[in-house]
Amino acid sequence: MKEILEKIKTKYEVTDVLQKRADLLFFTIDKKMVLDILNYLKELEGFTHLVMLSSVDWLEENKFQLTYIINHPINKHDIAIRVDLNRDEATMDSIHHIWIHAETDQREIKELFGIDFPGSPGVDEDFVLEDWDEIPPMRRDFDTLEYSERTFFPRDGRKTYDTKEYMKSKLYPDDKQ
Amino acid sequence: MSIKDILSPFSAWKKVIKDPVTVKDPFNDRPGAPRYRGFHKNELDKCIGCGACEEICQNAAIDMVPVEGIETVEGDSGLRPMVDYGRCCWCALCVDICSTNSLTLSNEYTWIDSDPDVFRFIPGYDKKEWDNSKLGWTKPKNYDLNTYERVEMKELHPEERDKSFIEFVKGYSKEQAEAEADRCIDCGLCTATCPAHMSIPEYIKAIRNDDMEEGLRIMYETNPLPEICGRICTHKCETVCAIGHKGEPLSIRWLKRYIADQVPESKYKEVLEQGLEITPKSKKVAIIGSGPSGLSAAYYLSRMGYATKIFESLPEAGGMMRYGIPSYRLPYDQIDKDINYILSCGVEIEYNVKIGKDITIEQLEKDYDAVFSGTGLHLGRSTRIPGSEHENVFFATDLLREISLGTEIKVDEKIVVIGGGNVAMDITRSLARLQNQKYGKVDVLATCLEAEDIMPADREEVVEAREEKAIVDPGWGPKDIKIENGKIKGLNVVKCLSVFDDEGRFSPKFDEDKKKFFPAEMVVESIGQGMDLTYIDSIKDKLEFSDRGRIVVNEKYQSSLPWFFVGGDIIKGPDVINGIANGHIAAKGIDEFLNKK
Amino acid sequence: MTRMYDLKKRTVTAPDGEVFTVDPMKDYFCDKRPEVQAPAHPVIEKFFNWARSNSLWVLGWGTGCGSMELPPLTTPRFDMFRYGVQMRATPRQSGVFIISGYLAVKTLKRVIRAYEQMQGPKYIIALGSCTINGGMYYDSFNTINRLDHYIPVDVHITGCMPRPEAILSGFVELKKRIRAGKAEGANDYAERFDWYKGNQKKVIKGWDMPDYNW
Amino acid sequence: MFSIKEDRSKFPTKKADGTLDIDLDSQKYVKIWQGPNHPGITGNMALELTVSGDEVVQSKTHVGYLYRAFEKLMERRKFIQCFPICIRMCVPEPDINEYLLAASVEELGGIEVPEMAEWLRTLVLEMARVTILLRGVPGQGGTMSLGMGVQWGVYVRDLMLDRFEELTGGRVYHMYIAPGGVRGLLPSGFKDRMEEVLKKVDEFVVDIDNLMFNNAVFKVRTKGVGIIDKDWIDQYSVVGPNARAAGIMRDVRKDYPYLKYDQLDFEPHTETDSDIYARSRVRWHDLQTSVDLIRQIMAKMPEKGEIRAKTPNVLHWKIPKGETYQRIESSRGEYGFYMVTDGSAYPRRINLRGPSYNSAMVLLEKMLVNANISDVSSLMVSLATCPPEIER
């Protein structure tokens, strides 16, 4: 794992290296270098298995993080490559020509996070949702409970009491604090 | 492909001669497994309504609702969980977290109805056929979602502490405090029991978030003496702590102390007065006594904008906290820290002034718009047994005061203390330390009427006294003090069978045949304290008194003289937190009274 | 969207060369609203109900996770055939629809179509907490919370998921209701058709099907 | 004996942009929806098939009928609250989700699980594998109307569920592997009752071999059908039994030993043909391996021990900022959780990647082209598609 990282470091600029487990390495790389490094790792280093492409919404920092987890089936270790995208204009190059099945991941991320992958097959088609007209639901600023209550009206008649407030109202109602 | 491939599937025919596997009567033949997670049961009497089940339910399936026949009392919110089976997923996390193990699941699983609105019930209250089912899910053994042991408080070893008056409880470190605060389940049962209704879960949360300044602000809302309370509070809150039902209750007192310890005195003003605006008012309030109730009243009155002045008869402020509690439990610098902050808020104080002697109460009435009195219990009470009038028989309160004032007191080689309360333990342990300093050994014995299990002193006080080599021998009634040639030889006691009668009144019964003799050269009496009300002699006939000799006050601690408010130990207690609470309430009462005036 | 190709208006050339226009929304479906089926003469109705209760044919569509407990019912251990219950492949053949738990909005749309295609008398059994009040998906933006707001439910079985025995008891309960003449879900649907439709249209955004398809 | 000759003349030509030239109005093609309400579909999903004659020319997978937004819901739940909900992501084999959540939380929170709990986890995971395979193996025959195997399999599976009920308190959703440990020791007499069930499974293994694998019809319908090319294994990230059927050893239990698998003796089975038959056969061997593993686990595990590590109070259990990827061998292959935490009491993101995600979408779409319409179901089942895990 160390040698690989050293090799990568000579070619690419990697930041935020995190390795807690011997067989799993995380690092961040610039958006422009992603296709390059994935190609390099797949073709030359034997990381032939794309485990997943995932995304994380860091709303507070106004960025999306894409994580490409790739696996070396022979040496049995993984590299997770993080990429930060600007949340306002989130687009990323498609990797479906490196791994065909990445198109599903990209389609999902497009639908649920609103990150675009121009050129990826079927990326604009509905994946799990149908006729969705709100903001992409996996974004942190989408409040699913509020939406559910507004749309699917839960059964009424439920009421709960806060223990502390209730005891106050019963035991010392006059005591204003 | 071979002939075998054609024939081998026909081997299935052998099943024809096998017994069928069908369950004959699926509705009755197959009850759930002994641990099956079926419908909820709740033992209503055991449940304390802490709401931990509601808190942990990820489906928002549980509501806490009032239930007929369950009263709200200290330690029981009176609420009970109502489960919505339109939400529940039978994960049984509510059972695992339940503070009292009252909530369990039966192994029943069939509930069918055409009306979707019926699937909501209060287990235990709404009668269901599975209420008496014996089987079902209970919390697995050795499986706890919380820690039920306290984080141990580091103390000085008895060998190190029994020679000096240095504070022996070391206080929590950051990790320890966070670990202890982590055990809190935010139920808030403690708040109702705390006489000052402190927002305990909130300041414990501040510890978890490592935000001491927020914690301090929360504490000062209801308690201006956190350093002191964090050390010597009688912590009634811990007796009702929900965690205490399964294990040791949270050390709420030590956590309070932790917050106060973390914020240096120099930062108090900045932390507590951030964004604070006080509109000064023209009215003035006089406060007699600078004990907890007086200080608390003074603090909150000054926050409301009143000019307040405290009159203190002793040379330093703090009352019983300074002159009654030994400094190994409450060091003087910590008292000063709290008091200095209160005084820095614009509260004036005059020392060595005795009301009734130096200033009359009428003078106060004239000069001030209202008066608050919290003079406390400073007089010792005598056992009045033969020999108790001897010059070598002392009152504990007097001795403790002398020690605090720095006067050297008489310490003999053999001492007996009569009394089993916290004051008795204080003087026993103080005397043990003094004996150690003077003679290099300890020979002090404390005895009291009450048996070991009903001793009024806090348990840890008794344990610690014994660790310091003092002897505690409870369950004896003092008979007389043996005096020979004008010198005390010891104390004669008889076995005490019971202290209270059936109606709970004080009426000790003795077994005169079982006798014991405690040899001693000096006897200290610590069987309770009395109040000295001579300073209000002149207005006495205008005040109402109860049967037990206490001044009658309303819920705002206002006496029958509207300008005269009374609080502290002479009304309720005796302890610090009650004093703080009624000082605070009296301050609000005074505010109301002065606004009307 | 191309997904509803067959519902778009188009010109078709028939094998014999004739050219004509097809408007599926008009030509394939009848726009007649459902009607309340009045009970027959009490004696006959009683006989009918007895017969109905003894031949419950279930639509074999597992809409949610509760369908995991249906295979044990159709196999020897619990053997629901002996109670007159069996699975069918298509809505046209079935009289009972088991909604096995939560419904995603996307499935709800198909469920409504399937339900409306079923022949009357038809009944709905709802499995699990999620059909009652949302269950553990109460805060999900994609699952409905109260099934009885969208289609008429005759029997609710609580549990997550209900055991096979509980589902069997549900069938027994449904039979009782049918015999007592109380399982009137389909008539309720016809009576309060506009209310149901209104609720359905509130959550199904791209409504690209006929209002009632049978 | 006989084979279906491919007549490619009817097949659509490619347009300039690479898409197929399919004109539905030309009457040459028919669009058929297989699912969501269709008996030949595994779970609630749909295949949109364009067929010419009885051959599929184009296929598209539609999912989302089971979409409950688990990953969103878990972002609103505390770590302990995630565990009852995450298991619903894969209905027939829920325990793998429990384990992955627990393992991720434990790794990021720095918690060591007691020995006994690890053994119990291994046991439960293998029991779960048996239950799903008891449906999956005969299910392959079920797609060809060989329903008898399904009847047997479901019955034996039910016996295993009884053992689950006894051990975990739940029949299908066990909620047993909680972050920090497991929820209970083996009940007394459990091992004996387990052995009885294992004997039934052994019987079933022989029966199904006679009924299904040595069945002329089954062989004709499955041998040489639905071949996954060896090259596709990497291209489509095929994992688990599907890869093993192509002769490529992929088994997380061996490759990245977790729990107690490094102390157990087993060898995952591989085949070379990579067709439907080979994949079924691999699963059939997996079933036997699992039975053997359960026996080994019960022999090797200690009698008593701690079942839960000391964790912070679960009501406000904060996990430091970090991220991790944990994988497990499900009955369908590598199944993983990617968890990101931000130091709060709630997970920032949990992303699940199951094997069906690739195999039912892109791979199945590709494999169905040129397939006979009657093979669609069996192809789909042979890939062990599980729709709830695709959409979550």
C-alpha cells in the first residue's frame, strides 16, 4: 500500500491522505486528474474492480465530495479517491468508458444529488424516482420529514409530553424561570 | 445428458410416503419463541416515565402521555409510554434502554383490525390479552446500552488526608467528566426534585459538548453558588436519577463542580454578563445574613436592578458554608470564588454587624423598602442528659465555627461525639484531624440513636469518617456522662431499639439491659441546631409562628409583615440548596411586592 | 418521457394495409366510473358471501418486504390452500390484493392500476405497520404513510413484518367480514371515488393514465 | 440434443449514433413489461423488454418500486437507531446489513467487540446465508415451473427461521447484531435443535440435486445459456458466486477475512462454464459450505462470554470524523457499506453497494439481448437479483 501511495505521489498531487486500515487508503485529488489517475490505476496498477462511486454532501462547506472506491482483486486492497466539487455548479467527467457499470452510479447521483455527468448513458433518465419536482432529495438541505408530513399527512391524534415541562406544570406551576 | 437425468427427478416420489409437515392448527400450535419480540407490556408501577423509550425510538412510535391514576411525584413524571403500532418495528430498543426494566415485549404477535386507528395503546394501562404473558423479549443479560457504574471520583488516600484540612475530593478530569456526563439520558426527572429546579440535563449536555461557559450560564440561572453546591450539596437529584434504578445514579453534584472549576474566576464577568442589561431600580433591599439564602436573594435582586446590602454578624461572608462546614470538604477559596462574584455584581456587604444590637430591625424597615432575613441555625442543642452541663461538653456548631475562625480549640485525647447527622460527621472528622496533628493518633467516637441503615448522615460521610480511623458506633441512646473528680470519664449509653413511633413521631425506645460505656475526656453534642431569633424580638408579636416555632411565610417566603421576607435554614432545610432556592424565590417575591408598592 | 409509449396518440398501419389513428387514452380504456354493487336478495347474498369467503384468490405481487412471509404460506408448512386461499398471477384473476407493507409512490401508481383492474368483489389486506401510519418509513419522502387514504383497506394486520400465522389470521378475519357482509371496500371505493382519486392525484405527480382503468 | 438457432436477420440495425433502430410502429417489435407485477420477477422491479418474435432485442431495467430512501433516513438517525432500519435494505438476507453497520461504526468509533460476540455474528451470518440459499437454489428451478424444489426449500428455510426466532427474537428481521455486540447468547439446547435443522438441509441438498441438477429439462434450459464472459468480470465488477461460476475466485470471506472466518476451514466452490447451470451449482455448493461452517462454528465457539463491548451511552454516541468502507460476502457476492461520519451523533452518509446493483442493471440489460423470452426469468434469478438492495 505504501509503495502505491509513493508512486502516486510522484505523479499526482494528493492531499488529505487517510489510512486507518492496512488495506484501505483514502486521499483527495484534483477534479481534473481523476480520469487520469483512474485509468492509470486500472490499466497499470491492477485496480480493476470499481467497488462504488458515491457522493457526500458537505453543505456547510458548499461542496460535494465524490468518492471512487477501487479495488485490487489480486493484492486485495482498496483505494478511495475523493474529489471535491463546487456545490453550485456540480459537474464531473463521466467514467463509464473505464467501467461500463459506472453509468448506473452516475445516473443515481445525478438524480439524488443533482451532480451532472455529461455524456454518461441514460444519465438524465429517472432512476428510482418518478416525476420528482423538488430539489434532489439526498441533498442535505432537503428535509425529508417535513416533505413527508406535508405530502403524506400522518395519522392525527398523536401528542407527546416533555417529561421536564410536564413535571413542572404539575409540581410547581407557579415557578417561572 | 444421460438416462440418469431422465430418471433422477422421479426420486421426488419418495416423499409420498413421508408424513406431511403441515402445521395442523397454525393459530394455536405455534406460539412465538420464548424470546420472540411481540407486543409491548409495561409494569405501570415500576415505570417512572423517564421517556428513554421515546428518545431511542427511531420510528417516533412512542409518545409519553399522562395516565389516569398515576400521579406526578418526585422521581416519577406521571407520564407513560403510548405505542403506535402504525410505526413500531419491534426492534425492542425501547426495552433494552428502559431505565427500570419495566417495559418488555410479550411473544404474542397477532392483532388484526379493519379500523387503522385502533393500533395505538398504552401498554399496561389499556388491558390486552398478552398482559400476563410470561414469555417474550426482556433485556438480555450483560447487554447494556448505557453504563450503569459511576466514573470513580479520585480522592486523597485516608492516610494522606486525615492529618490536614486540605480538600480531599480531587474533582473530575475532562475525560472523566465527559464519561460521566455521557451516562445522562436527558429525562429531566432530577429538575423537579432539585429544590432550586436547576436545569440539570442542560448543563450536563454542556459538559458533553465541552462548552463550560454555556454550562456556567445555565447554572447561574437558578443557582449563584455552583462551586459551593458542587461540593456540599445534599444532591436530592441523585436520589431520583433514572439511571439509579438499574445502577449507580449520575454524580450530578460532581459534574456541577466540574463546570464551575473549569471557568476561572477572572472569566466569570465576561461569561455571565454577555449581553446582559440591567435597568437600575430606585428601591433598596436589606439582607440579614450572608448564608446561601441571603447570597442567593442578593444576587437575583441585584440582577433585577435593586440596590442590595447584606448585614453579616461574622467577619466574613458565607454563613454556615464557611463556619459550619470544614474546609477539607469546602475550601475557603472556593467559597470566596462564588461570593466574590456575587459581591462584584454590585451587592454591598457590611461585616461584624449584628441586627438587634448594632442596628435595630425597625431602622432597617425605615431605611430599606424590603428586608430579607436568612439567619440560619447557629445554636447548638443539648441532650440535657446528666453531666451535659460540664465545661468539657461542647456544641458541634460552636467548635466548627471556632475552627473556621482560626481559634485554637480544646482537643482531648479521647473524644465522644453524640449525633449521627452530617454536622456530627463534620465535627468527628475535624476532631480526628486535629487529634492527628496534636497526638499523632485518632481516638474519636461518634454515636447516635439511629441504627446504621437509617443514620441521617450521607453514607459516604460515614464511610469516609471510618476511613479516617474515627469510630462510628450507631444505635445507642446517651444515658449520662460519667464524671469523676470533676473530670469526664466517658459516656454511658443504652441500646436504642427504634427512634420513631408508628406515626413517624420522634419517640425513641430503649433496651435498658444492653449497656455500653464509651470512655472519653471530652464530649461533643451534635443532635441538631436551633435558631436565634432574638434580633426580631421587637416585631415578634406582628409575626405568626408555627407549632414548631418557625415563622409562617407564604409561598414567596413573605411573612405576615409584608416587607419582611424570611428564608434559609430557619424556614426550610437545613441544607444549602434549599437555602439557594428559597432565596431565589424570595427575590422574585420581593420584586413582585416592590412593584406593587 | 418515453416510458408511456403505448399511451401516446399515433397512426398505425394494420396488417391488411388499412391506416388508422389510435388514441390509447380513449380507445383502450372505458372512462366509466366504478359503480356501487348493491347486495342481492338477503338469502342469495348470504350464499354469495359464503362462496366468496371460501375462494380468496390473491394477486401474486409482492409490493413490499412483507411479501417475504407469503411463500411460507403457499408451501406445505402453513398451506393456505386449505383455507381456500391461493395465489394468482394477474389482477384479472384475483379478488384479494395483499399490500405487503410500505408503498413507494412509484408502486402506488401501479397498485392503483392493478386494483382497479381486479374484478369485484375485491378486497385489500394491508400488512405491517407501514400501511397504518408510515411505520419506520414515516419520514421518508418516497413512501406513503396511510394506505387507507388511497385505496380502501378491509383488514389491517400489524407487525413488522407480520408472521405467516398473523397473515393467516388476517384471512380468517377477512372471511368473517365477508360473511357478515362488512367487507365493502370496493363499494366504498366507488362511493367515495372522487375523494380517493383526489388523494391519489395529490401524491402521484405525473398522472398519465385514465382515471379509472378496468 | 437440440439447440435454438439464432436468426439474426430480424434484429435491428444500429443507427449512426450507436443506438438500435427500433421502430415499434413497424410491427416487427413488441414491447413487453416484465414486472413490477409479474410472477417471474425477483421482487418488485420491472424489465422493459423489446422483443422480436420470442427473442429479446433490447432490455431496460426499471427500479425504484421499493425505494424508501434508507440512506437519507439514516442521516436523520443516531447510530444505534440506524441498525433496526438498515437491515430492511435486503429483505431475504438482512443480517449482512446489521453486520456492516456495526463493523463500520465500531471501526470509526474505535470499539473492540468481544470474542463471543464475534462468534455469534459469524454464526448468524452463515445461518442467514443458508436461509437465502434455501430459496435461491430451488428458485432457479422455480423459474422453469419446477415448483417442487421451492416447496421443499421454503419449508426447510422455515425451520431455520425457527432457530433464528429462538436465538434473535425475530423471524425475518432479526435485529441481532447491534453496534457494539450482539443481543443475546445461545439458548440452552440450541445446538441440538440446530443440528436437526442442518440434517434437514443435508437431505434437501441431496433431494434438490436429484430433482434439479440431474434433470434433463433443467440441463437443457440452463447449460450454455446466459454465459458471463470471463472478460466481463472486471468490466462489470462481477463478484461472488457469479464470478466463481466463471472460474474466478472472489469470496470476501477468504480474500478479506472478517469476524472468525480465518479460523474456519472452508473452500469456496468454483465452476468454469459461467452459465446459468454453473451459477446455480456454485450456490448449491455454497449452501453445503455454509452448513459445514455452521457445524464448525458451533463446535469451536466458546460456551460463554461477553456479548457487548462497552460503548458510550447510545442516546448520544458521537463518532469522530472519518470514513470507511466495509465489505462482507453476501450470498450474492461482495456487499459493502461506505460510511462517512462528521463527529456528530448522526452518520453523515451511508452508502450501500450490493452486487445486484451492477448485475441487475447494466449486466442484465446486456445479457438479455438475444435471449429467449422464456429465459429472462431464469437469467435474472441466476444473477440473484435483489431489487431492494439496488434502490435501497
